[in-house]
Amino acid sequence: MNWFETVRAGIEAIRAHRLRSALTMLGIVIGISSVILTVGLGQGAQDQVKQQISALGSNLLIVSPGSSTDATGMRRGFGSASTLTLNDATAIADGSVVPDAKSVAPTTSTSTALTAGQTNWTTSVVGTTTNWLGVRTRQVSDGRFFTADEVTQAADVVVLGSDTATQLFSFGSPVGQTVSVDGTPMTVIGVLAPSGSSSSGTSEDDQAVMPISTAMRLSGSTTGSVSTIYVEAMSANTLSAAYQEINALLLNTHGVSADAADFNIATQDSLVATANSTNKTLTVLLGGIAAISLLVGGIGVMNIMLVSVTERIREIGLRKALGATPSVIRRQFLVEASVLGLAGGVIGVAIGYVGATVLPGLINQPVSVSAFATLAAIGTALALGIGFGVYPASRAARLTPIDALRSE
Amino acid sequence: MKAIIELAGVRKTYRSGSIEFEALRGVDTRIDEGEYVAVIGPSGSGKSTLMNILGCLDNPTEGSYLLAGEDVSRMSEAQLAEVRNRRIGFVFQQFHLLSSLPAWRNVELPLVYAGVPRAARRERAIEALTRVGLADRIDNKPGELSGGQQQRVAVARALVTEPALILADEPTGNLDSASTADVLALLEELHGAGRTIVLITHEHEVARNAQRNLVIRDGEITSDELTGAHA
């Protein structure tokens, strides 16, 4: 009896017991589709984080101030100190000291109320230089960005994020209108194009960008401290070189050792890794639950195959009497179990794909299913069928034809 | 005449725990090609054990069994399966047809295990069914056939491999008298065509159809005589 005949006989046997076969497959189907979906959800969340972080700019290094300790010895977190200044930004921008930095944008950030006519809106007011647009890979959709002259003059101009513009000006273009920032009237000269992503709860599209000199004048800051310095490296290859150069420069100018560094440099990769570590835990957890359901599905296959062997004991006896060797019988039951597993796997993958298409609309989470995950899932289902079919199949093969024929 | 079956000193002992039970206590006999032999005996006589050994479903504990000149008494399970497939056609009391398959698929089963290609199998199955008078029933499932017809399908299945021996175990045990006569007539006809048939039964009336009766009692052949039924 060749393999083709054996597979055909297996499919016939499965079709002869439709309901039972369907219920058996159900375990595998649920297991496989939940594995596909959980892995897809995890992958989707990771992709989303990656996309959000890459939306910050490309080849970006983010320099933020270190932690500060107040008079009572209370240590605050990163960014709480005001150890980074405009001077640091100027130093980093020096091509002879940090040759791998292409462009530098120091920024300050405060949360301030903006008023336009009767409407007010509290948003993040960012003060920066003209480089910001390039470093953060943003575009102006309407009007223009501020110029270097306006930075020098601390001009009262502001560029609004697209969401902010919508909140403040429901009708018509905001360009040329006046907003009051903390009581100071300013001219809206442009609106940023939507970035298409939001990261860590703050929308990149909800902010008001103005010259850093203007922002410092408004806040009354005289120390020249900045909250973040964005540095764009020459290329992805020089990212780590730029990191080393900036690190050495700031340690030197701040006069501190590496252990006592009063600043922190993050790359996009490190941000992605941090954000994904939580996602990963969740994916592993959910994937583990799905794997357990797969195992239960496999045990279901074994259970049904054992029932099938018992129920078809006379058929087995007859086949043996007619010349089926023990190995042919074993193969037949093994193939039946594998077909159940494989069919369950394929159906499970199909349901997983349907879920991956429908789910994002319902829970607002992207689900990305990879070809590798699909093949792995089908392979697992097949392996489950074979693995849990071995015992029932060898039980069937061991039956003696006389006992099997005589059984009632 | 060429011998199909040669049994010499065949013993079969069953052991269950410390109790030994000797089902066959030294059986010697010879059945030639073209013979129609009935093995008669009450239940517990060793008749079924003899049938299992003749059918290569079980090995004798002692003694030798030559089937068509081949010693099968010490063969492994896989070898016995191959011998059953090639040499023996079984007809059982309960028909043992697979209810999910049409008649011709039931008849082709032994050919599947013999490795015959699909097209040839169908042709030979239809040929065998025609021979037992069921040419118009090849696509019917067993449930759509009468008891007598089902047993005819089983006979066709026994014939399809052209075996050296047809072994019928109480083939009329589950049939009414009309179907019984029908099946016995079919066996008679096959015998007439030169087949070797061994019929196992406890009914003397059925056994009378065979040329030769072997009576078995307490694990031994107690009588071996010709019935006078025409050859």
C-alpha cells in the first residue's frame, strides 16, 4: 500500500466520521488561530513602536539631562536636572569635535495655554532652532517654518502642530492669525504636516514650535538650559561613533567621570528595545497560553484516535486478515492523525488571518501575521498530529487479527 | 494431486496465568488442491483454533504447517500477513464488510495490500463481483444489500486474489435458509471450478455439501471421511 493510498484511506476515514473529526480538529484550530493572533498582535505592537520611534527622525541621538538630587537628598529621574545648555548644543554642532553629527537641534519644552479668540488649548510649547525640522524629519504643510533670523531676533512667531491648529482654529487657515501664548500675542506662520503617529501618549501633532530664543524669553530662563538636544548622525553606520564623540565631549565639558554622567544619550534602537521589552513579556505570556491550548488540542487528537482504534477494532482485524501488515496499519492511523492535525492547522491559520484582518478595526491594535509564523503554525499542527498519533497507531498495529475480528 | 495444506503434529497451547489449556493436541492432516473439506465440531472442540492456524492468523505452538508447500508455522506477523494476502481468501460469519465503502471497494481491499495498481484493482473487483452474480451491485454499500448478497460480496473479496485456499468460517451462520442455500451453491460452484475450499461449521447439514468431513473433538481429529457428495 503506497503513501498515496494511505493518505486517501486516511481522508476517507476522517470523512466517514465528520462530526467527530470536526470536533477533534477544533482543538487544533483554536490553538493555532490563537497562536497566530497573539504572535501577530505582539509583532504588530512592536512594529507600531518601531514606526513611532522612527517617526522621531532618522539616525537620531537623543541627549537628555541626567538626574538631579535636591537639597533633601531626593533623587529625581533622568531629565530632571538642568545640566544641558545651549552651549552644549553649540559644542556638539562643532564639526571638528563631533564630526559624525550632521545636524543638531536643542529644544526646550513647557506645557502652556494657548488662546485664539475665545478658544484656548493647553499644549506642549517647544522652543528650538531651524534644524529641528530636518532632524525630526517633519514638514510644513501650510505657511513656513521660522528662519535663522527669527531665532536670532527672538521673533514672536509660532508654528502649530496639525492637531493644535485644528483645536484652535476650526475654520480657515491659521496662518497669519494671532495666538496668545501665556499672554504674549504671536503670529502663526505655519502648520506642521501630520506625523502620522503618536508616541508615549503625547501626540507629535499636538505642539506649538517657536524659536528657542523666544521660548526662553517667555519662560524667563537665563541659564540657557535645554530639555533635549536632538542630534542627527551622518548615517546609520556613524551612529555609534557620534554617540561616542558626544559622550566624550559632554563628559569633558561638564568635567565629570563616566560614572557620574549628568546626561543621558539614547538612540532610537535603545528606545525601541525598551518599549518592546514590555510587549515581549506580554507576547510570550499570551503565546504560552496559546501553546497550552495547542497541547490540549493535541491530547484531543490522541483521545479521538484511541477511541477510533477501539471502535474500528473489527475493521483493523479485517484489514490485517486481508494482508495488512502491522506497519501498514500503524501508518494508516498515523496518517489519519496527521491529516487531522494538518487540516486543523490550515483551518486555524485561515481563521487567524480572518482575525488579523477583522481585529485591528475592533481593538485599534495592528496585527501583523508573517509567512514564517504561518508555516511554523502549520508545521506545529502537523507535528502535533504525528506526535499524538504515535501511541494510538501503535496500539492499532499491535492488535492480533483474531481478537480484533472476534470482538463485539 | 498437489497438497495445499499439510499439518504435522500441530499443537496449540494457550496460557492464561498459571493455567495452560491445550486447544489442539497433535493434528495431522493433508488437504489436496481442488478439495472441498468441511471441518465440523462443537464449540470448544478446537475448531476455531484450527481455523486460525489454517488461516495463518496464529502460529502453532508445536508442529509444522505447510501451505502450498511453504512452511508458515514459524513466520513473523508481517510475513504471515503477506501469506494471508497471497494464499488465502477469507469468508467470515459476520461478513466483515466495511460499511462506508461500496461493494467493489470492499472487494478490492486485498489487492490494495498486494500493491496492485488502482485501475487493475477495479477491473478485477468487478470481475469477481460478476462471478458471484452481483454485477449490478458494484456501487452499492453493504447496508443496501441483503445478508445473502453481503456474503456474496465477501466471497468475491475472497476470490479476487485468486488464492490457493478459500477459508470459510461459519459462512452461513448469520443467514436465513434461502440465503444459506444460495451461498452454499456458490461455494459448490467455485469448487466445481477447481477451487480448494475449507468450510468450518458446527452444522452437519451444511457440512454435507462438502466432499470430505473432518470431525474435531477435544483438540483432535476424530473422524475423516468422504461424504459421497459429488466432486
